[in-house]
Amino acid sequence: MMRRLYPGRGVEECEGSVLSDGVYLPEGTVYAAWWPGVEVIGDRGIMIDLPSQLPEHLVAASASRRLVLHNMHSVVDWLAFAVWEDGRLVRSLSLSPDDGVMENIGEPFPFELPYWAGDRSADIIPWQDEGEEPYPLPFHPLELGEDALRALCGFVQEGRPEADDVDADHIRLHGFWVSDSHGSDPAKQQAELQSAGEAMGPPRFYSIGPDGLLAENDGV
């Protein structure tokens, strides 16, 4: 499956994860799992602002099936998700408070409707001694993102699990290093980084002395 989805790339097995923890991967790492009729891929390389630009070979691999892309980044309140049916894009949404709505294709799914209707407005907690600014979007992308994750993938990353949710702690994912044939090998990069850290020796601590110069101390 990995060689089919990453043609021409180097694929080497590495440590895996579970679905609940494998949502934001180290660069160059891909998590994957396969069951009859279901394939799961986690890859930072497909965390793209415009889901409609997902590489064509990945869309083609989903022929005769449903393809779901789901991305969230909590630091910038970004959400992007999309659904293809038999290779045809039927819904795509990407938005964040900084960039607004970057892509909005197709009719909203039922789980989206309360958000667009204004029933799930964003709760704003102002900073101390600062006035409350209205949230740039009519709802919080991460709240919609959790509902999208449950509706499309059967589990949630944050929030209260429901009785029929998939137990993401018990879904094992295989790990792979994926390298570009024309680029650097992530596994080699990681080994070189570790070797460089070991060569540096233990950390040294300094403080500014009475004369204004740095003086080494024991770090206590």
C-alpha cells in the first residue's frame, strides 16, 4: 500500500503509533494502517490549505470508494477537510481566523449546518485588561473540526467521547520513513542530528558576573 501511494519514494519501516497520538507526525514520517476496504494515512505533506489540490494519484487511488481528508492545526485555529466520492470532489472546506475562508466547495454536510446557521458561535475569552474583539469567523474552526472528525472518521481528538466512537487509543498505526529519491533521507537526517547532539557533550551554563562578563556555573 505504501509503495503504491508513494511511487518512486524510498519507504523504510520505523516505529509506529496509535490513532490518538499519531495525528501530528515528525517530518518525513508517515503512519499507515490497512483493513479490508479501509486505508488510513497520516502525513504532514498532505496538510495543505486547499484540499482540492490533493495530489491526483492519491485521489485516483480511491476509485470506487470514498476518500476523506481531515486536517487541523490548533496553534492557528486552522481546519481543512474534504470528501471525494469515486474520485469526484463533493465537499471541501478550509478556513482559519487569519486567512478567512480559503476554500468552500460543494454543499455543507448536515454536521456543519448548526455552525453556518449561527447556532455554534465562537466563545471569546479576552486577555486580561484588554477589550473583547469579535472572532473573525462565525464559529470556531476547531469545534467544527471535531464534529467533522467524528462524522467522517468515527472518533474525536479532543472533547467528550461518545459510546459509539472508535477507541483511537486501540487503533495501531505502522510507521514509515518516506524519502524523496532526489532529496535527503529523513532517517539519515535524524541519525545525523542525534550524532551531532552527542558530540556536543553535556550542556554548560553561564551567568553574568559582577563585571558584566559571562561566567560558567554548575546550572543550579
